[in-house]
Amino acid sequence: MDLQSLIDDPSKLPTIPKVGQQLIASFSANEVSVTDIAHQLAADPALSAKLLRLANSAYFHVSRTIGTVDAALQMLGLVMVRNLVLGSSVAG
């Protein structure tokens, strides 16, 4: 696909899902609570599943199973979750 065809037909451009847009805006906000971000993440089943899969991966050597979005968010931290959201939203 070349640049001119994208300019001629902008509907071919990918769009970021609404939840992804809201989360990206939340990460940029000066005052955002972890609870708000957890609620937004929980609203998207695909993002929630990716978050839980990452939190329970062997990379982190967690001795217990992380079963909630809140627990995964606390364990991974905002920077890693932001990267996951950005990657998932843009790639999706």
C-alpha cells in the first residue's frame, strides 16, 4: 500500500479502539488514579486478557496467579501497562 492511496482513501487508515483512546488520554493526564485505569482496562475483554496473560507470564516469576486487572496493574506498573495498551491499540 502506498502513501497516495491512503491519502486518496482515508478509510483505509487503521483506527484505535475507543477504550484504547481513553486509556492513552488517561496515561497522559496529570492526575489519574490507578482505579480509573483498571476500570477502563476491565471494560475491554481483549486488553484485560492480554494484561493478565502478561502478568502471569514466566518472565515475571510470580509465585501466585494474578486473577484480576487491579492486581495485574499493581504488579506490572503504569509504564508497562501503558506500553501494552499502546502496542495493542496500534497493532490491532
